[in-house]
Amino acid sequence: MSRVKFLEERCKGCLLCTVACPKEIIRQSDRFNQHGYKVAEVPAEDMDKCTGCTSCALMCPDIAIRVYRTPKSKGAAKND
Amino acid sequence: MSEQEKLVFDRADALVDVPTHYCPGCQHGVAQRLAGELLTEMGLTENTLLVTSIGCSVFLYNYLNVDSVEAPHGRAPAVATGVKRARSDKFVLSYQGDGDLASIGMAEIMHCANRGENVSIIFVNNTVYGMTGGQMAPTTLVGQKTTTSPAGRNASKEGLPIRMSEIIGQLGGTAYSARVAVNNVKNIRKAKKAMKKAFEVQQKELGFGFIEVLATCPTNWRMDALKANERIENELIPYFPLGVHKDVTAEVED
Ligand SMILES: Cc1ncc(C[n+]2csc(CCOP(=O)(O)OP(=O)(O)O)c2C)c(N)n1
Ligand code: SF4
Ligand code: SF4
Ligand code: SF4
Ligand SMILES: [Mg+2]
């Protein structure tokens, strides 16, 4: 499973990341940061659709996104 | 963070961890990020001297973790020449806007390239003077409304927009010249590869490295960031085609 983290204080709400995401899971939230920008988010229920492709982070002019990827387990049981 | 989880996108070390002053959606942010990522990946950060220019990128010295000289408006290629000749052991990077480079600084850029100075220049073309409020630049498209061309640029009075990377590609001292865009993920990846080439020709002492980045200025284009980004594809790229205009390394390999 992969996920993204938005650094909300760096986000300027430009929404360029929303059109970069092939899964179309990024949207504008209803939160404003301290600078008055309405920040982007991936709704919790959609995060499992994230593939960790980094498209959103590449498009972001403000380095406001961090992308995490978990390699698929190779058959081994991981729930220990 | 689970144990196997990997951070696959992070800020490069060459980029200072501070917010920038750029407007929302301004692609100066992408251009300078690519520069910073390359400095980190190519191991150049410690050995780089940056020459910054006058325009919205004026505070670049605060954003890249390198020593810098601020050049007077348009004079960055002349300052970069001096820096490189004094310290030829250093990687010398300059970053200029289109008003700075193609208007007041036209003489400096032409002769720096023509002399084949071993420096790399990033040229951010957003078709306006961004910093001073959106006046017409030599790169403003025909018909484009700016504060000094309120009825739109008129080719019969103001001439046609200047295509810098083609012109630079014609000069004898140029080792690499290319135009890129950062309007989608595919173009951003290509832009980084091209910028890397413009850096490598300096490292190999092959001559002048030039990379033109088409970028948005949502504020002075009077558009939101998404519309401005669409304008890159629909209006800028048709007039400013993306591609490599000179690459001496390709000529050697042929
Ligand atoms: C000698 C001199 N003339 C004029 C100015 C005013 N001035 C500052 S920035 C600028 C143009 C910047 O446009 P550009 O290079 O395209 O950079 P951008 O802000 O668009 O990135 C001008 C004319 C100046 N600072 N110094
Ligand atoms: S990493 Fe890829 S899939 Fe995940 S949110 Fe970003 S663009 Fe979408
Ligand atoms: S691209 Fe970056 S700054 Fe713009 S909305 Fe997305 S996270 Fe925020
Ligand atoms: S005025 Fe234009 S170039 Fe300057 S920071 Fe704003 S969007 Fe960027
Ligand atoms: Mg400009």
C-alpha cells in the first residue's frame, strides 16, 4: 500500500496535483492553512487507491507532498 | 510509518526547507526544484556557485543551499563568466527570467553563449515581466494582453516573440540548448533529463549549456493555476516548440 502526505503549511492550494494524479483521488479540502490557502487532500477513504507513483509530487511547485510506497510482500506472511 | 514503507519522494538536500514567496501555481517552483534535485543527485551542491538575477526568482539564493552572487538586471551571464574564469574548479549555475535574459540582458547572454563559457543557464520563460506587474516581454505572444500591451501584442509594432533556445543553439560556443515545459508529469521528467545535459556539458568542459523552461505566471496572466497550466500546452508550446536545438554530445556520438 502506498500513501501521500501533504505538508499543509507549504500547500498553496493551486490544485495542480489534482490533475496530475492518474487515480484522481486528490481534491481541495475545506481546510485553510495559516497563510490562508485552502489545502489539497486525499480523502481517507481513497488513500488505498494511491499507487505511490509520485506524479502529484512532481507537479507540485511547492514541494508540499511526500510519497510513501510499501513494496508488495513476496508471499511471506507479514502479520506478525 | 510501517517498517517496509519507503519515502519515495522527498525534498532534495540542495533545496532549503523554507516556503517560497512565489504565487500559487507559479512554475518557478518546479524549475528551481529540478535544479536542486540535480545538484543533489549529481553531487554538485558543495561545489556550486550560483548566479541569480532580477525578477521573481531574485530570492533563489534563499532556496538553493549554495553560495550565490546576485547579478544586476540582465547581467547574470557576464557575472557567471567572471565567476567561472576566477574559479574554473566550480560548477557555475545561473538562473534568469525572460525579461532579464531576452530584453535588458540580450547582449550578455548572446556573447556568453558565443564565447562558449563553461557555465549552465536556466532560462525561465513565462512570457511576461512577472516581478514588476506583468509588462510585455520580448517573449510575450502575439495578441497577449499585458499591462504595456493592453490591446494585445501587435507584431507590426512590437515584432514577433523571440525564440531564445533556437537562437542560442545557432551560436558556435553553445554545447547544449533545449526548450522544455513542466506542464505535466511526462514533460517534467523530460525537463529534468534535458537540464541534466545542460549541467553535464559544463562538467565535461564542452561549452555553454542552456535550458529554456516554459513556465506559468498565473498572477500576471490573470488566470488560476490550472488555466495557466493549460495555456502552456494550448498557446505556448505551439509557438515555442519543445526540443533540443543543439547538443554537441549527440554530434560526437553519431
Ligand atoms: C536596471 C533595471 N531595470 C529595470 C528593473 C525592473 N525590473 C525588475 S524585474 C524586471 C523584469 C523581470 O521579468 P523576468 O526576467 O521575465 O522575470 P519574472 O519575474 O517574470 O520571473 C524588471 C524590468 C530593474 N530591477 N533594474
Ligand atoms: S502518488 Fe500517484 S496515485 Fe498517489 S496521490 Fe500522488 S499522483 Fe495520486
Ligand atoms: S500542487 Fe502542491 S501546492 Fe498545489 S495544491 Fe497540490 S500540494 Fe498544494
Ligand atoms: S508574479 Fe508570476 S512569476 Fe512572479 S511569483 Fe507570481 S506567478 Fe510567479
Ligand atoms: Mg518573466
